[in-house]
Amino acid sequence: MELHPDKRPNDHNAHANILQLNASYAILKDEKAKKSFDDLMRVKREKAPRQSQQGSKRQKMKSDLEEREKAAFAPDPVPKAQEEERILRKFHEEIARIHAQHANNEKFALATDE
């Protein structure tokens, strides 16, 4: 009752909190879901000491591998720079074309006035 959005009109997270509370309650009411959740939490608790027992050498190797994987799947910065240069060059060409067109229009206007 305390977390209900009607009781907390100034809390912007009240709706999300009540949805999370309802989902948690639904899991606790359902025996199969509760057992699955308990098993998941047990596995996580067992995993934490194993990870802390890993040697620093293994942890460093694991972090290095993760960094290399991130770098392998990261977008290549060189093509983006080349694309940016191409777009900038095209932009400058368009500006020059507009200036030339404007100058031709002024010449044409002066020629027709005379």
C-alpha cells in the first residue's frame, strides 16, 4: 500500500516500482517460478566465490580477451573519418556551386538591367 502510485503522487518512479513489486509478488506466489528464482540465486551465490578464487593471472587474461573482443566488433574509426571528409568535401562543393549560381544570377540581372 505504501508504494502505490496514488499514495505517492510526487514520486516519478512510483508506477515502475509498483510494477516491479507486482512482478516479484507473482513470482513468490507461483511455486515453479519461485523454485526457478531460488535456483538462479543459489547459482549466483555459488559463482561469486569461485570468481574471487580465480588467480589474478586468469582474471587479467579474461579481461584482455574481453577487450580484444570489444575491439574486434567495434566499428572501424577510419572509414567514419573518410566518410566525414567526403561529406565535408561535398558540402564545400555545394557551397561553391551555390555561390557560383548566385554570382551568375547577379551578372544576368545586371546584363538585363542595361
